[in-house]
Amino acid sequence: MDRVIGLDQVALRAYRGMCLARAFDTKLSSLYKAGKVFGGVFLGRGHEAVAAASAVFLEKGRDVYNPFIREMAGRCVWSDDALLEACRSYFGSVLGCMGGKDGNVHWGQPTQGNPAPVSHLGAMLSVVAGMMLAKRLQGKTGAVGVACIGDGTTSVGATHEACNLIAVEKLPVVVVVTNNRYAYSTPNSEEFACADLTDRGKGYGMRTYSCDGTDFLQTLSIMQQAVQSARNGDGAQWVVATTLRMCGHGEHDDAAYISAELREEYAQKDPLDVARRQILGKGWLSEQEADEMNAVAQDDVQRALAQSQREDTPVSRTMDWRATSWNPQEA
């Protein structure tokens, strides 16, 4: 990896996204418990390295990025305004990209290559496939689509149908499977009978990869290979990154089904701690610079939350809102 030009800048950009996501999740959890946030709150603790790596090699405006409920780190890497948009979504700001019409995690900017997700697991894969097929029909080349799913989503019928299409059409799509060991509370052992989730990707005829999703530099390396392969015209890619969801399915879930032994094992593999050690070890940041990056991330979160809470909520009867044409400045 050291031979890759600009790897230090790529890694630092990804790490900054991870810091922002963790700071946001920590604050959001506090607000939820204080009764200031309503609806579902789904955190990405343990997913940060996979999420950031899945977006850092993409180009906004050219590529397609489809995160889901735990990819806040990827959103922050993908777009400079992701933090504010996330806050606006949770607090229903009319100035948000969804016009305050859809809350929490269901926000996106389709015209910029970031489709707004829905809660039907697996459904967004076909949307990414359609967007990439449309680019092909328009004669646009070199673009890549990244679709993020979880281990549980690999068992959904919509996933199978979309992956079959993606593979048959040799679309430049990277399917990122974050295996956090549980589909809500169902462990891997009760989810699938194959030896490894890479077997499912092989079954579709995709090029497959596997990595430790808590190992920041390894995950970056694997994701870079997959994105570049898709961009080079090698068809669909299937990446399985194994980590642990270091929280409940949502803040309403105490995750009592995760054993104390597994919790302790992964406490030693917190992706942010691992990334920090690796970055410091490479000499890409000093201890002081790393501390400052975390402090700035926390300040950014506070400012975004404060701004979004000052903004107006929508007046539905007077709004003509469309996800693909909404202009917040006209609100």
C-alpha cells in the first residue's frame, strides 16, 4: 500500500470521516436518551472503517454511492455537507435535501449520485444497478457504483435478484457486505450455511474480496482494489468486511444477545483506535494533530446540530417537494 500515490491523504480523509461519524453518533445517542430525537436512531459504532473506505475512492458527481443506516462515516467522506444534512434530516429542517419530509437515515441527493435509501433491506441494490445501467446507455464510462448492505441483507430475495442482474450485465458495481455478525439479533450461524459470505459473491460470478473491517489500512487496500477493478471494466465486485456492531441494532435495543466475550474482543479492535494507531505509526499525523482532528470533529457536530435546530420545519400543504428537484433555497 505504501507505493500508492497519495495514500496518506486518502487515509487522513477517511479517518476524518470516521471521527465525524463517531462524534455525531455519540451526540445523537445522548439526544435520543434525553428525548430530543424521535424515531429510530441507528448508530455505526464498529462500522466506521468499512464505511469510510467504501466512499473514499469515489468521485461525487461521477460515481454512485448508496450507504445505508450505519454508513455515516462514508457519507461524511462522500460529501462535505453530509453532517449538516444528517442533522437537518433528524430535526426535520425544511432546508435539508429532503425538505424535512423524511427523517433520520432516509435522506439522499439522487442528482448527485447518492440515492435516498428506504428501509426495505436489499431494495436499494436494484436502484444502484439501474443507475449504473443508465450511465452505460448514456455512453458514460469510468463510473463506479458502491452499494452497502449487511450480512442479513444477503439472505433477502431482492438482493439475489439485483446481484444476479449486476453480475450478468457486468455492471461496475461494488457490493460492500459489512458482516457485523448479527442480522438484528440473529447470529451468523443461524443466517447462512455457507462457509463464508464470499461464497455468495462467487455464486453470482462476481470477483470477491474479504477483509477485517476493524483493520483500517487493510480495509482501505481491499476497497481500493475492488473500486479500481470495477472502474477498469472488470464487472461486479463483492467485498465482505467483518466487524462487530458495537451497539444495539438501534438505540432502543440493548444488544443483550451479544456475548460479553465477543464485546471484550472487539473492544480491543475499535476501528477508530486501530486507525489512529496505524496512522500515527506511519507518521501521517502526530498525537497532537490526531487530538485536534477529533476536537474539530466534535465542534463541527455541535455547530451542525445547533444550526439545524434553529431552522424551520416544513409546511406540507404549501410545499411542492421532489427528491430529484427540491431546491432548499426556495423553501
